Amino acid sequence: MGHEFEGVEELRVDATPEQVWDAIATGPGIDSWFMGRNEVDPGNVVRTAFGGYTPEHTISAWEPGKRLAYGSEGEDGRSIGYEFLIEGRGQGSTVLRVVAAGFLPGDDWADEYDAMLKGNALFFHTLATYLDHFAGRVATPVTAFGPMITDWSRTRAKLMTAIGRRGDEVRFTPAGLALVDGTVYFENEDTIGIRTENAIYRFLRGFRGPVMACHHVFDSTDDTERAWVAWLNTEDLT
């Protein structure tokens, strides 16, 4: 049967239209808030490398500082597209309207759609957090995969304990890594995002897969993917 979808987010950020454009239309900019490693061929394609997947999205609108749109379609009819509309406001602020639309094929689309909604909410709130607090800076993306999830509610509870969750505050030192001392900027049933002075840390439920860490580190490369994989797999999150 399949399902056609469209969702809209409106982000009001303390960043200029030029800073917003750099964040959504350059590889280093996208690396600093989305996921994986990204490359932009201006006016042509956006490429992402994440967990063995390398999707390529064709750019359909390229208006620097104003509008960007890109998307892709699979052989089974699956499609996804993103449109970013930029409107400058006074005192260096901007309203960014983000539209995500597409089609999920098959009769089992509901679970994938739910996971996509929750994941997109985390990504777009991360974009707003990046623009409000780190605009103009470039992050090193850190992606790590933990154990396969058998009971997410139990895994989430263990994860909250492991990261020292106390209300909106988080404080913990992963083995072999630097202290994480920050504030929760977003969460839903499947995700949690933490902002520190020099990094954005995110943990999320992988769709039919492992718990994941998708971080953005602005001042150091000490947070290696190998170290985060080791931490995720030694915290007994299953």
C-alpha cells in the first residue's frame, strides 16, 4: 500500500542567512549537525556516507542564501526530499523553514515512518542548536554503533543511567574519553541530544538495529569512533 508523507519544521535561529546557507549547503556545514560524512556538489548533488550507506540526492533548487531543495527516489518507489527556505530577520536572526516529504512503499511502512519522524525531529533540532550556539564553526562527526537492541525501553533506561542524566543536565566520563558535561537540548522516545561547550552528543535508537551515537565535536579529535564503539558495547545496554 505505502504511505505518502510531508512534514514541516520552522526554526528561528540566532544566525545570519549566510551562516544558515553554509550549514545546509556545504559538506563541512552538514557534517556539523546531520549525520555521517557529507559532500555537496553545488547545484548538482548532495552525498552522504553513513554506516555503509552512501545515498546521493539530486539538487532541484539552488538559490544561495534563499532556497535549497534535493531528493532521491529508489527503484521500489521509495522517495525522500528536503526543501530549506531561508528568511532573514533583524539583528542577525533567521527563520528557516524545513520541509521533508516523500513516499514509503509496502504494507509495513508505519514503523519506518515513526522512526523517521523521531529521527528527523532530532536532526532539525540539532540544526537549530548548531546555528544558535556554533554557527560558523566546523565539527568532526563521530558515528558509533553499539549492541543490537532487544528491548528499547530497558536499553534507554540503562543509557540514561550511563550518561548520568539528572533532569536537563548530563555529566559522565566515558572510559578513554573526555568528560561530557552538558545540557539536554532535545529528546523524544527514541533519541536524546546533549549540548556542551564544544560538542553536540546524540544517542538514538537504530531502526531495527543497534543503539547509535552520532556526535559532532568542535574542538578536538580525541573523541574517536573506536572509543565510542567500545563504550557503547561495554555499558551492557541490552
